[in-house]
Amino acid sequence: MIRVQNVIVSSFFLVVAAFATISLSGCLKGEFDAPPTGGTDPQIEATQIVSLTEVMSKFYVAGKYTPISLDKYVQAVVVANDKSGNFYKTIVVEDENSDLGIAILIDENEIHSSYPVGRRVFVKLNGLTISDYNGLPQLGIGVDNSGTSPRLGYIPATLLQEVVVQGMYGLPVTPRLKKISELSPSDINTLVQIDGVQFASVGPDKTYANGLVDPPVTINQDLVDCANNKIIVRNSGYADFANALLPQKNGSITAVYSVFRTDKQLFIRDTTDVKFAQDRCGSTSGSQIRIQDLRSQYTGTSVNLSTGFVKGIVISDIANKNINTQNMVVQDGSQGIVLRFKSAISVPLGSEVKVGLTGGVLGEYQNLLQVDKLENTNVEVLATGQNVTPKNLSISQIDFAKDESTLVRISNATLSGGTKYSDKIKIKDASGEMDLFTFSSATFGATPIKTGQVNVTAIVSEFGTAKQLTIRKIEDVEGGIPCDVNNAALDCDGDGVLNGTDCDDLNKDVYPGAPCDDGNSATVNDKLDDQCVCKGTAAGNGLNESFSSQANNIDINLQGWVNAAVKGTRKWQGKLFSGNTYAQATAFNDTNPEMETWLITPEITTATTGTLSFETAKAFWVHDGLSVWATTNYTGDPATTTWVKVNARIAVKDDADNTFIPSGNIDIKPLGAKVRIGFKYEGKGGTNTSTFRIDNVVVL
């Protein structure tokens, strides 16, 4: 940590409000020669210096924009700036009179020219504003409302040298030595050093970020220690090191500790902050063990592995999801094995890998040999785009003792047993028959199987007594002929509706029961009937709202619906992402003391349409802010209406972010003959700020 004795001088500066009239000679554009070694400090009395701890305790409130009315200075030292481009219009300083640091927002580029790392600064507090960005404390001026949500304003370049007064430079900057598990709120905005860490995913195609596209892409890279503690290293696509390869070894990293809501993050200043020269955790201890020799160690009893590593080519394809997310199948020569990790692993098909076996357990699961309990940190990607030539075998020639977890090719075969790959499909050639297994969640699970003669490339596998083949991607099935749309028993578009009753055998979105538009604005809930005729029900008797007509970042405005703010001023807004529009509510950055907003459906006649369903999603979870209610006596004001809570499945903390969760079908007939459904969001800026989304509200 930085500890330099305070200097004693006398105050001569005006308050920030008067700074706009001062003409400054300094300009931060371009490159500058370094000033004389050492420099000098301004004459400021010690009585005018306060600690950042005092400033935070008096003025900082999470989620608020608080003007500072204190005619004092914070004396600090610059520990990070914008030199590499990984910090944008920002310097990070550490207080010399406390353990705290803070980010200072400056509306200027190339700040590092005047504020290099190791320069002492005196930050004039009076007139500044203190706030935070998703939990990260910052200093700036005022509130910027030019975007879709408020943010802290940048200190204008014309005021900079009066607000952030330059002092001596070349002062020593020593990072705090920490472990990932030891990082605490007092370390935020300070320089830390963490030893014994490595990037979780490395290889010849893994870079800090992506500066080769327009606009450049910022990337979060996971950093882990040997105990599998994890933290994000966030790298800007505009950084001058964006396209540099991630170091593959283990070592020490120096970075500014940051947070984004509940995420812990590190920002390096440049790649000299990353010193990785040691072997990765466990991945290279001992000698290489050929997969054939590894498999031979199993004689019916589980084996605990304490050393060694395997090398091979990944023959499984995590991208197409026909494998458990914690598994990876690796082949070395003519032998292969399943490697199972402690958490989800994402190594692309065709990667050459080196995997440490220390701590793994060699044993069988449902008769399939695997190495379980492997550390994710023990994987090193050596190369990508490698190929394994499949063994050309007939079904009867497959020897599970030798061919299990290897790639084979079955020629002149046929597929049967269902209409799509996730059905109980059999593969048959002239020598025999076996299962062709596909998860329903695979990207090609609902794809119609090919008819006629095919050639299939697949991984040999087992599950209990079942002997099976597993394809990795749809391209693993070659030949055949397109699905016969004239065969009523087939499902050529994979929508779950057989050709004989489908409305369009080649369009999975057109089938009896699918939504449509009958061209009559007086009807709602239009659907294709059993004769493939588009029909709608009378207005008010049903509901089918996807919010597709709503504008992005604008309050929801639908005929018959109510969008009302009971506490605060925020309402439900339309949001657009990846072509899908939905309703969203959040208290993030809300400056009101509390937020309560309601999105209420039109009145529903339950005698004819009494089944409710909808979808919800959450993001940045910190609290359960969404609930669903029903009323039969809406007064025009949600606060004075009598509501009954609706028991429905709603997205919760453990659900994946941005993933819509079906509510299930809810019988609303018992609630009354005329019912309105209310979606209620409650939150509080700075604390209860979870984001919740609603889509596809349907009443049938």
C-alpha cells in the first residue's frame, strides 16, 4: 500500500463553481515529455487535507448522486490511468491517509500524460459529486442525463488541473498482496497483486479482448487460483493489448480491483502486470500417461489419481450441446476417454489439450469409463482445428473394450424409430443395430432424421446396458434423402406435428394451434385451427401479448392495459434484445426512495378463456422483486385495489440470467368471472435493483 507523509502548505484555490471562468494553459491532447524528476507539491495546509474514509462516511450513498460540500482536499497517488486504453477517461487513485481508493472520471483523453502512475494529486472536493457505477465508487461532477439512464458526470477538461491538482511524481506504488478469496470492499479501487493464478481458458485463439472488429469487443476472462477460486479479468476491446494472446502459464497478476454489482473484477493497466512463468495448477505434474495405459488402470475398482497428465484431441462438441456440460471426450491415437470436470467446461471440438489428472478419480458411470472430479484449471489448450480420423467399422465390429469413447464411421446405414434425432432412434447396417442417442436439448434434437442410406460419424458410448452412438453435430450424418413430405407418419419440419396433420410440412412455425393473424383487428388470440384456418376469438375474451408493438426504452403503452407507478416514477418499459421485445422493470440507478410499478392486463372473461400463462426472466439478481396478482374489482388505482396473489412459476435467483422461464398453465376461473392480472415490481435504487422481464402473456 501507498504511505507517504502529508505535506504542509497553504490554501489558495477557488471553489469549483468559479473554475469555469478560469482559462487554463494545460491541454492533455498528444504526447508530452516527462516533467523534471520528482516535481513539487502545491502549498496546501495539512488542516485542509481529509481522508477518503471521512469523505465516504459523510457523503457516499450507494446508488445516489451526492454533491460534496466540503472545502477540503484528498491527498492521493495515481495507481492507474488511461495509458493502455483499458481505463476510459478515468484515473484511479489511492488515498495516502486511509486504506481506500477511488476512480475519478475526467472528460479528456490521454490523461496519463499529465497524471502518470506514481504522481501525487490533491483532489479539490468542494463541488464534486460522489456516486457509484454498479457498486464501484467514483468521483465526478453532477449527473449526466443524456443517455437512457442517469450517470455520474465527467470532470470537464477545462477544470481538471484546478480540481485534480498535480503534485510530485515518481512516487513508489506498491500493490497489496491478496488472494482471490481475501478481496474485500476496502480493496475496491486499489492496486492488488494476486499470486498463483492462471487464466481458466487458454490457447492459440484466446486473446485478452477483440480489437479486430468494429466496434471492438470487451471480453471478461476468468482468472482462477489452484483452489479454483475465480475472478473476472475485464479487458477493453480498445486496449492496445486487446489482441495479445493470454499467457498459458501460472503466476502473478497486478491489477485494480473493481466490482460490477455482485461480480468481482480486475482491470490490468497493461500486460506487464501479468507475470505468468510457472506451471499451471496440477496440469503438468508428473509424466504423460497415454489414454490406453490410463484405461488399463481400471480393474473394477475406482482409482484415485495423484499425478500425470493426458494429451489428446477433443472429439466431443460442446457447441451443439449433445454432451453433458461438465464432460469432454478426448482421443489419443486409437483410444479415448471421457473426462468429467467439477464445473461446466467449454473447450471446442478439435482442440488439442493437455489435462492434468491430479485429484481425479478413474471409474465407471453407468458402465462408461471416465475420469471424474477433475479441476477445470488443469486444462491447457495446445492447438485448435485438429482432426481425428474416425475408425471405419460396421456395427458388429465395434468392440466396446477398445472403441469406447472413440470416433467411428458407420457406412451404408439407415435410421429408424422416430421422426427427429431426439426420439429413440436406431442406426442399422447390414451387420446389426444399436441406439443413436441425442439429447432433446441438443441444437439438432428436433431436426427430422434423414431417410434412405446414410453414413454416420459418432462417438461410441454406453449407458447402463445400452450400447449407443452419439453424433456431435448434424453434419455427422451424411447422405440420405430429404424427408418425404408425402409420408403422413413423418415430421419433416421437426415441430412435433406429423405431416398428416401439419399445416406446412417444411415450416415448423405453421401448424394447428400456432399463432397467426386473421386480418380482423376486432379479434384477439388468433390461431390456426385443426383445418389450418386462422381464427380469432372475440375481443376481451382472450389475450396473447408478446409486446412486439412496443418501442425500446419507452414506457409500455397498450390498449386496455394499465402501466402505473405507485411509488417513484418509473414504469414498465419495452425492451428489445436479439430481435425480441419484452416488458422490463428495474430499480437500477433509480434515485427515488422506493419503486413500485404495476403492469395490468385488460379485463378477462374467464368463462370462455380461463387459462393464464406467461414467461419471466431475471438479470443482475439481488432481490425477488416480481410478483403476480389478480383482481375482480380494479378501482383505477393499484394501491386501492384488492388483489389476490397468483401462484405461478417466476424466474428466481438460481435461474440463468436473461433466460425466459414458463409460468406453466394457471387456472384463473376460480378467481372470478371478470379478472385482471397485475404484474407488480418492487425495488429500491442502490439495494434492491434486480431486473425482471415479462413476455408472451397468454390467456386461452
